[in-house]
Amino acid sequence: MNKTGIILILALVAGSAFAAAFFMPKTFSDEQVRERNRKQAAEEFLKELKSIKTEVPPQTAVASDRWEEVLSSGGSQAVPACDSLVLLWDRAMFPQVSAYFFGKKAELVNDADTWTQAGKRFLAVSAFAGDGNRGWAVENAEYAFEKALAIDPRNRSAKIKLAATIVEKGTEPMKGIAMLREVVAEDPANTEAIMELGRFAMVSGQFDKAIGHFTEVTRIDTTISEARFYLADAYAASGKKDSALAQLNLYLQKVPADMVAQQAKEYMKSTYGIENK
């Protein structure tokens, strides 16, 4: 099976999850249904992992099997085994597999920071995945951030990322936006939350709001180069090409002249006809 096969499997799981939630007897709580579906998705993922292993060099598959055996045996080496599996699959460029094993690490360590890191990995997978894989990743991200907040309710980073996940999930986007606004109300200088508000303003076509959010980030912290790029994008989308070019130049001054900078220039040129000279 090819590399995208996992998307089809997880899409079927997502569909069965909906059916289970709708038709399951009401003696089961929503949380029980959710946990049942999460476990089912994990089982399907492990089945698909066997197919993924046929697509990588044999030594990668052998190493994964070895570390998975250490993980399943438990004991003091289980967490280091997770770390090795995450690194192995990062190098193999299968981020969904790395995220899965980081989630296993979070289950073992069970602290707010590890759950937050796991959630961020799943959220990153959701941004670049197909529909089936995206749903699986978003559900796992939401679960991880909720676990982090259950341990440390004051963990603002987890709250911000949970809010972003809820918006990405799409069923209750305004709930996520409200959570981000709560963070900013409590901490007006929280650039992470303001960046998320700006990003979602861009997605919804509210370019003036996005410009306001990204400008605020650059005012609070001039070292956040990413805000300059988003600001250039927002200005360009609103038709203010001179301002966009000015922000693009400021961004390019702050990042190395490498592939990232080149991609930024190509994006602005191909999308808006704005060229840095």
C-alpha cells in the first residue's frame, strides 16, 4: 500500500466514529464513546503502520520493530524507546507515525508539557494531511491539549493550542476564538494567542483584523520574524502592495538567506506579483 493509504483507513474510522456517536445507546457517555473511538483509531493506525514499514528502508522497519518491542514490554526503557521511535520516524519523514509515538510517550510521562508537545505534533500533522488523516490528527491534538490542561489548568500554551485545534476542527470555531480572546484579555502581551487570532482572521478573509493582530505582535516583540511575513501576506491580500513589500523586506532581513527565505519570496511573487529585488 502506498504512503497515503493511512488516509483512507483513518477516513473510514472517522466515519465509523460518527456512526457510533450517533447510534450508540445513550447509556454510554460522550466521553466513553470518544475514548472507544480513539482506541479503535489507534488499532487501525497500528495495522496501517505495517504497510508503511514496507515503504521505508528495511533497517528502518527493523529498528522500529525493535523499539516497539521495548515499548510494549514496559519498564524503565519505555520512554527512551518512544524517544527513539519519534526520532526514527522523523528521519524517515513520516510525521504521523512520529506523532503517534510521541502520544504514547505522553501517556507514560503524563505531565502537562509532554502532552502539550504531543498535541502540537498532531496539530502540525493535521495542517498538511488529507481529509482522513487530518480528522485523526485533530482529534488526537484535542485530546492531548485537554489532558495537558487537566493536569495544569493555567498552561496558557496548551489552552491556546486547544483553541486553535477547536477552530481547525470546524464544528465550533467561535468557541475556539472565544478561548483565544480570553487568553488575550488575561495576558494582552501574549503573542502566541494574538498570532493565532491573526491567522484565523486571514482564513476568514478579515484582512484588516489580521493586519491589526500581526502589527500588535511586531510591536510587542520585534524578534518574531514570522509575524512580519504574515503581515506582508495580510497587506498583500488587502491590496496594499507597497506595505506588503516593506514587511517582506523586514522579514527577509531577519531570516537566513536559505530555502525558507526563497520560499517566502516565491510565495509573494506567485500569489500577489510582489517581488523583492
